[in-house]
Amino acid sequence: MKIAVIGCGAIGASVLELLKGHAAVQVGWVLVPEVTDAVRATLALHAPQARAVPALAAEDRPDLIVECAGHAAIEEHVLPALRRGIPAVVASIGALSAPGMAEAVQAAAEAGGTQVQLLSGAIGGVDALAAARIGGLDEVVYTGRKPPLAWTGTPAEQRCDLASLQEAFCIFEGSAREAAQLYPKNANVAATLSLAGMGLDRTTVRLYADPGVDENVHHVAARGAFGSMELTMRGKPLEANPKTSALTVYSVVRAVLNQATAIAI
Ligand SMILES: NC(=O)C1=CN([C@@H]2O[C@H](COP(=O)(O)OP(=O)(O)OC[C@H]3O[C@@H](n4cnc5c(N)ncnc54)[C@H](O)[C@@H]3O)[C@@H](O)[C@H]2O)C=CC1
Ligand SMILES: O=C([O-])CC(=O)C(=O)O
């Protein structure tokens, strides 16, 4: 299987490293806005066979396109690939919270006769929640808690002084749709849980900058016809990007390998 990876940052570079030399999967293309020295160095180390390009050319036809780049990459790369019939796996799930984007993704996949898989990323329990939805859900509440540093460069900076926080500070309370729009690099999990469960407008989200944690802590509580569930993930942040949990990388690699092996789990 020959794949294209979109993005070569904290997730993309780690994905290339884990897929390096894999018998069943070859990375043929890495899509980046600019081929920097850092990108060249990463490819030389982990994917020397791959070509770094700004976009797929008409003659490039990967078996799968793997998005780990950010919300803008959905419109720029994933939609055109889907329309061409290339299946996709997507990490930037919050992108589907933008007006008309979920419909655009669906229409592109239908037009291409293919499918897009929304990854579980940094959270677990998506399988249980999506199954529970079939029976009917009454409530889903997601609480995301990250060290203050992980909220730099976000609207949280206008709500508190991140550097001097002494205790947990609630920087956001509202719908998953709003969370995903305001915090595109920190609230993909909120979008994932809501798309699996009660939808972007009916899932309650609370986000905290918390000097008392050094991991990215995700808590989900759900109730419905199935019973109830509660889950806490304490994800180790990636050194290259403290906003992102390492599990996200493993989730991408799992999805890729599941496409390439006889038994998927
Ligand atoms: N579903 C989940 O649980 C999670 C999802 N994410 C998503 O993954 C994204 C990437 O995360 P990181 O690797 O940590 O970020 P990063 O900032 O370390 O790397 C992003 C990479 O994507 C590239 N890029 C940016 N815009 C692009 C575009 N339009 N087309 C092609 N490449 C583009 C950048 O040049 C960079 O190489 C986040 O922005 C977020 O949307 C991140 C963490 C968890
Ligand atoms: O990686 C994480 O811990 C979660 C994350 O950034 C997101 O939900 O966007």
C-alpha cells in the first residue's frame, strides 16, 4: 500500500518514523506547505523514498491519504482526494465543525465513491460511544485539561495569565462546535466525541488550563439507553508539540496498518 501523509510536524514526523521500513506500507508523498530544511531532514531520516510536495499532482494516486496537519488541510487536500476516489483518514476532526464542512466532506466522499475515517486520536472509547448512540444518548460531557503551556497561542491567553496560574482555570465552557472553532489545535477530541455521540451542538465541553497536571487529561462521561460510561485518558504530550498527545500518533499508525493487514483491530 502506498500512502500520502499530509503534514510533517509533531504527528507527521512521528508517523513517518513508526512506518519506516514497514513491509506493507510505503509513504510515497508527504504534503507540506513549504519544503523546509526540517522537512528534508525528517524525510532523509525516516522516509527517504517519499517526495515532499505542496499538493498531489493529477497523476499521483495514493491508496490512502492520511491527514495530520491541521483544519485547513481538510479543504485543501482531503476534499480533492476524496472527490478523486482516494480514501482518507483524518486527525483534524474539529475541522468538521465549520459551517457546511461536514456536509462537504460527505459530498466529496460520495462523489468519489470512497470513505473518510475520523480517527479516535488522543481519546479512547469512541467505539463504545458511537455504539451507545444507536440506542439513544441522554448526556455527554467532555472535560479537557492541559498544562497552561499547551494553551499558548490560543484565546485562553485573553482569559487568564497562563504563565502565573496557581490553580486550574476554566478557559471554556460551551458546545463542542464552539470549542472546536475557538481551539482548533486543542479541541479535536471534543469534536470527535460529539460526532460519535450527541452531535456538535448538544455535547457539553469544559476546557481547563491546569498547572496541577503535566499530561493532557481527557475525561468523558456519557449516559443513555445503554447505561453509562466514564473514561479518563492521561495522555503524554509529544515533546515536539505539547498541545498534542502521543496517543494521536499511535491512532494514526493503527488506522494505516488496519488498512494494510488481513485482520483489522
Ligand atoms: N484528533 C486528535 O485527537 C488530535 C488531532 N490533532 C490535529 O492534528 C494536527 C497536527 O498536529 P501536530 O502534528 O501536533 O501539529 P504541528 O503544528 O506540529 O504540525 C503540523 C504540520 O502540518 C503542516 N501543515 C499545516 N497546514 C497545512 C496544510 N494546509 N497542508 C499541509 N500541511 C500543513 C505544517 O507545516 C506542519 O508540518 C493539529 O492541528 C490538530 O488539528 C492534534 C492532536 C490530537
Ligand atoms: O492531543 C490531545 O491531547 C488532544 C488535542 O490536542 C485535541 O483534542 O485537539
